[in-house]
Amino acid sequence: MSIVLFKNPDKEHNEKWYPNRDLANFPNPSRILICSKPSCGKSTTVLNLILRQDPPFRKIYLMHPDLKNTLDDDDDEEKIVKEYNCIDFIPLYGVPDPVYFKPVDKKDAMTKKLLIIDDLDLKTLNKDEKKRIGKVMSYASSHYNMTVIVSSQDLFTQMPVFIARFCNVFIVYPYSSINYNQMLLNRFGINKKHQQKIIDEMRGYKTHDSLCIDRTENSPAPFRKNIYMPLPHLSIY
């Protein structure tokens, strides 16, 4: 006897890894968490992930603190987010209900979408807003054909615990504190025995070097340096 598999019609457009797929072209939908101290390259990483998507994202939504500042200045027609002005995005000034992203027809269901949540302090959200973010991460992403990228300078002071729990890709630029790096790996679900191997790997990393932990299904390189350099010696727990 074995489990009978049933296809979910909401997920029929979900992508998978295939031979020679670009390592930065994570299958849509993915939930990607990027952590680093300031000025290490989080936004550059996000833009590169967008650039490498094939086929490309057709709708990109952005939640960013600068958008709130713009709205407060009565200039909501102008999207002032300098690091993302090279892409066409739909600004979000608050936390939308998950149904906001629900496809309106079959064509829209095939449309690849991306939600970027960049440098927002999600711990300050009220209970209802946190619930909506959780539903976007846990349901809307996989059912509405939408990758979510969350970028944060401090995972522990800015992010509710459930954010990391729902992610399947982690990109971290090592912090100067080994203890903090270990706390991050623990939050990512890396067992203590394996943490030391990763800490040793990151010791020689420079400011703009990152470690990628890829837990997407059938990933060709679960551990990588700077997204493109596989680290097979870290791939065995």
C-alpha cells in the first residue's frame, strides 16, 4: 500500500528544478529570507534574483519603509525607493489581505508574481496584520503562484518567528558575532552538529559574501556561497 497522490489545481503552475537551471532562478513560488547587517548587498541580491527569473515575474509588489514616508508626504503618486527604481513594481502601503493576490481568472493564475518585503519591522505589526502576513507566506504564496522575498537587518528584533518557519531559502551575510550567526542557523532549523561546519565555512567570508541554504525540493545545491558556488561538503547533515 502507498499514499495516493492528488494534484492541487492551485499549484499546477508551480515550477521545479530541471537540469542546468540557473542556480539563482529559484523555482516559483519560493519563500526567500535574506539577512545581513547594513550595506552588505541585500537589495543587490533581490535584484539579481529578479533578473535571473526565467520566465520572468510579471507582477512585482513592494512593501518598503520609504513607501510609507512617501505617502506621509502627500506624494503617493511617486514611488521613491531608490534601490528598486530600476524595476516596475506595485507599491503596497500596508499589509494586504491574502485574497488581494488571488488570481481573477486562468490567465492571471499563470502570471508569476513576486512580493518583496524589505527592511520592515514586522514585529511592530498588530495582531491582525501579523495574521495576514502569515497567511500570505503560508497560503497565498503557494496557491497564488507568488514568490515572497523577505529582507531584514535583524531577524530577532524585526521578524516574528513564523517568518523563518515558512521559508525554504535562506541567504545570510555573516555577522561579526559567531553567537549571532549560530542563533540564525538555529532559527533556520540547522542542527547544532552541523552548525559548526557552517560557522567554519563562513569565517573567511568578506563583507559582500553570503551563504545560501536552499531547501527547495530537489535542489541541485542545498548549500552555496554567493548563490552560485556549491558547497557539497556542507550538504550532508
